[in-house]
Amino acid sequence: MTRGGKYVIDSMIVIWAIKKEGEDQKQQEAMSFLRGIDRIGAELYFAAPILTEILSPYKHDSERRNELISDITQHYKILPFDFKSSLEAADLINQYGKDPELRAILENETGQYHNLSTKLKFDIQIVSCAIAHKMDGIISEEKNAIKTYASGRIPIFSMNEFIFDGTSGLFLIPKNG
């Protein structure tokens, strides 16, 4: 059993739990997950590129944008995309940026080629922030790209890999994580 830890949460969890967008079931799962992880003393972080991804649609809605910023900064720490993160990102881009197999996976996920470069950059920046700042893992519901970039560098967990024990506040992470 493990207690605590420092994890970066990926944008889909934020979209479901904080922005309250997407399927109702996913929103409930994400909110329940965040409450559970908060109870056991784990620290959740946002990589700065996630803020860009989350806030960019609200250029003309400053009220909603400020509300999201407030919600996020009151409850979570922000990992900067700094010099160390940039070095990690450069290594990841050199390793995966032209990988035809990964590009095909991403193209199938996005359904649009023009979103591919943006998705690739955000995902690489998220992974590189987590690595550079020595996080214990990334919590993401995205299975392909993030896991590929992080392979051998930092563990990736999905929300359902954390099992909360309501009485002791402890959680288990399966050994295959």
C-alpha cells in the first residue's frame, strides 16, 4: 500500500471534472477520483501546457476563463514548462516526432491530420514536465500517445488504477502500472 505521491493529471480529467464537459459518467468518475486522491494526501499537478490547452477556447469569455484559473490554482500546483522540461521535450520530439507508427495512431485518435502536430506537442510537453520535475507518474485516460512518450521514463496510470480504501485512506497501485 502506498500513500501520497506527486502526479500530473492530464487534460481529459480536467475537462471532465473541472470544466464539467463530456459524458456525465466520465464527469462523475473524474470528480470522484479527484476527491479520493485528495483524501489520501497525494499531490496533483498541472503541467503548464495543460492550462494552455484548457483555457484557449475561452479567449472571448473572460469570466469563464477566470473562473477556471481560480478553480485550478486554488486546488492544484502548476509545473512550469521550463529549461529542464524543454530539454526533455527536445529529446522526446527527436525520438518520436517522425515515428510513422505513432503518427498513424494519433491520426486515428484525432481523426484530423491538422490537429496532429498540436496534439503531439501538448502531449510531449506534459510528459516532459512530469519527467523534468520528477513526478511519481502521470494520470491519463489517453492510452496511446502519452504512454508511448513516457515509455520507460515515467509511469502512466489511469483513474481506475487507483483503489481507495474509504476507512484507511490508503490506495493501491497495481504492479503492472
